[in-house]
Amino acid sequence: MSGEAGTDTRQTERLAPDPAGCARAVELWRRGGLVAFPTETVYGLGADAGNGRAVARIFAAKGRPRFNPLIVHVPDIVAACRLAVFSPVAERLAEAFWPGPMSLVLPRRPGAPVCDLVSAGLDSLALRVPAHDVAHALLEAFGGPVAAPSANPSGRISPTTAAHVLDGLDGRIDAVIDGGACTVGLESSVLAAAEDHVVILRPGAVTAEDIRRVTGLAARIAHAQDGAAPASPGRLASHYAPRAELLIASADPPPLAVHVGFGAVAGEPGLNLSPSGDLTEAAANLFAMLREADARAGLRAGLIAVSPIPETGLGVAINDRLRRAAAPRS
Ligand code: TXA
Ligand code: MG
């Protein structure tokens, strides 16, 4: 039943992105339920961030390791400031990029109404204000912080449609709001913004160039083995994994591979992230096309080959996801 912990199998309600659907979602959140909802990046699996049992159910439904903290979603900067302490640099980033595809890791305010499980015991919180009408309406109506990781089983490809959510989590969550396809298509940039420097814990649509423009600071991309970087527990090497083996930066794909092209491609690739070589379009298509390629590869050699993507702008985030998808599985 909705809102009760301990049950693994339940009916997942399909909700419309209208006032009635949003009211039902909020009702489920109030009862400790799990509701997947659209944002401009990917679909999130939301629960009341102040309810420890509800948050525990997120980890259970996803099979997510408990050391990997969740992003807390709020409707605006004012709500974010109640939960965490902003440095002047963090303030500038929030004003420039919220609502939008950016999460800020900040020191948690004492007494913030977010349960410890959300931040996996860290004394920081990752906060985000999504730029999506439905997400915004939900967060306003709920009136409290909502913890929401991407709405996929842990380690698998993030969902950019409600159908993707149901592929992975049908029967394990209370409801999904179908708001159509996500426009950005990659998870938010996760930034640790201190007084005088910014570290990119996860690259996304807010890029190092964007950060420099707004703060004047050269942001550094954290690497897993980077001891000096703030803890970024979610950056496991193998992530976003399709079932098939993935070859990246493949200019000359093996004949049996399912080819995912980018830009003008010789021969006839079945799938192309962006025939015109547009990185924004490629990001929006990436996860859906990896899923489609995975389904086709299952019927063939079990091999996917993706064309080279330039390591500039949004290409940095696309290549980050592709490298993880290609990493050896643990
Ligand atoms: O676009 C997004 O960010 C989506 C939508 C739903 O908002 N959410 C998402 O959540 O991608 P998730 O759980 O899949 O990724 C959250 C990332 C993880 O890499 C996690 O380790 C990191 O954020 N994170 C969360 N809290 C953190 C913290 N306090 N310190 C460092 N990293 C944190
Ligand atoms: Mg995720």
C-alpha cells in the first residue's frame, strides 16, 4: 500500500502532469510514498527528505548503496538558504543558474529539516532548484525539501521518460508523473562551491566555462582518485551501464556493433545522437539512444560503438557518462 514501508511490490500509479496528478503525488509524499517526477535533466525518484523511513525506501527501491547521498530539491533560492550556508561564490552561482541543471554541495545548516540518511552522514547537502513547470508545482505544493536521485535502479542508465522509469522501477514505487521527455537529458552538474574555488564533482549542462563567466574562477573537475577533492561518493567508476559492452570514441566501429553516431557518419548508423553535430541535441538523446542501442545489441553481438564526441562544453559531461558506461563492471 502507498506510504507504508516494508512492501516491495505495489501498484505503481501513472499520474498526469496536471493539478489532479500533482495533488495525488503530494498526498503520496506526505504519507511517506515514492513518486517519480520529471525535471529538465532526468526523472527523479522523490520522497519527503524529512522522513527517514521514506528516504530509506528510496535506497531500497533503487538498490542504492547507503554511502551515496541524495540531492535535495526545493522550489527556489529562499527555500535553499533555509537548508544550507551559501558562500558568496555559491550565491552567485545560484542566482545565475537556478532554476536549472545545477546542484550545489554546501554546508548543512544546523536544524535543517532533512534526515541524516539523505546526506549519508556527511555534514553537507547537495541542493537543486529544477527548471521544470511540473517539478516546480510539486515542490511548491509540498512545501518541504524533496530528496530525489535519478529514478533508475542503481548503476543503470538514468531515465529521460516516464516509460524509462517504469522499465526499471514498476511495482517498486508508488507513482510516476508522466511529463514527457526531459529536455537536457543529462543529470545536473554537481558543484562544491567554497569561498574561493569551485570543484565540479559531476560534469553537466552548467560547464566550467559557465562557472568562469559568472565567478571568474577556473573550476576543477574532480576525479575519483583525487584525494584533495571533497568527498563525492557517487562517482563510482562503473555507472550508467547498459547490458552490452560499450566502445567509446569509436571512429571505425566493428561491423557487428550497434553504431551510435555523432555528426556526419560514413555508412549508415542506425542511431545518431545528432546528425548535425550539436552537443545539446546529443545530450538530450544520449540515454534514450543508449537504451535503444542496448536492446538492439542484445539481439546481435552484444556490442555498442559510439562515435567520438568533442571534449568541449556539454561534450565533457557526455564523455563523462560514456566513460562510466564503458567502465569495467564491479
Ligand atoms: O539532475 C539531477 O541531479 C537528478 C535530478 C532528479 O535532480 N538527480 C540525480 O541524483 O542525478 P543522483 O542521486 O542520481 O546523483 C546525485 C549525485 C551523486 O553523485 C551523489 O554522490 C552526489 O550527487 N551528492 C549528493 N549529495 C552530496 C554531498 N552532500 N556531497 C557530495 N556529493 C553529493
Ligand atoms: Mg543517478
